Amino acid sequence: QVQLVESGGGLVQAGGSLRLSCAASGRTFSRYTIGWFRQAPGKEREFVAAISRNGDNTLYADSVKGRFTISRDNAKNTVYLQMNSLKLEDTAVYYCAARIGVTTADRLYSFWGQGTQVTVSS
């Protein structure tokens, strides 16, 4: 099992940047793909980015390509989501999740954090 805790959310102006962190407990963190998802009010949860267990494979939603970067530090049991050029439509609760194997499908992720709010203002 792995337990996940997100941090780094907050209020930022459009065009600004934030870095989210997903800290994991457990000695097996390096076995897991970590994905970032987000859910805006009244909308379905959607895939944002994912990174394979050793970081050699990353996936991004088209809506964030070129603006967001996912990375991981297995020595620190942490995955990061660097978010640049933020837009109003990036406002959402952001969740990290873990599973074995890379996929964009949220229903296939086994472990979830509690989420962190990101609000982009004009």
C-alpha cells in the first residue's frame, strides 16, 4: 500500500506558476506510476499527467502540454507537478494517485490523496 499527500495548491493569477507535490509513504514508492488528476466544480474528474515508476515515461493531457511538467524524486518519495502559464480553466482540486503501470484512466488507480485546491484568478 501507499499513502499520498498533496501540497502546494493555492491562489495564483492567470499566467502565474505553482508547483504541486505528492508525498508518499511506504518503501515501495518506486514501484508505482503516479498520476495527477483534477476536478473542477460541476465537472468530471480528468487526467492531467502521469509518470512511470522510474520517470522514463510521462504522459500529459493535451490541455496542459507545454505548460505543465511532471517529475519525481524516488529518494524523497515525492512527485512534482510544475504548472506554468496557468489559465482560469486550470482551477480545480488536484489529486495524485498511484498504481502499477502507466495509464490515463482514473478508475484504474488504486490509491488516492485527499486533493489540493488550485485557484487561478484573472
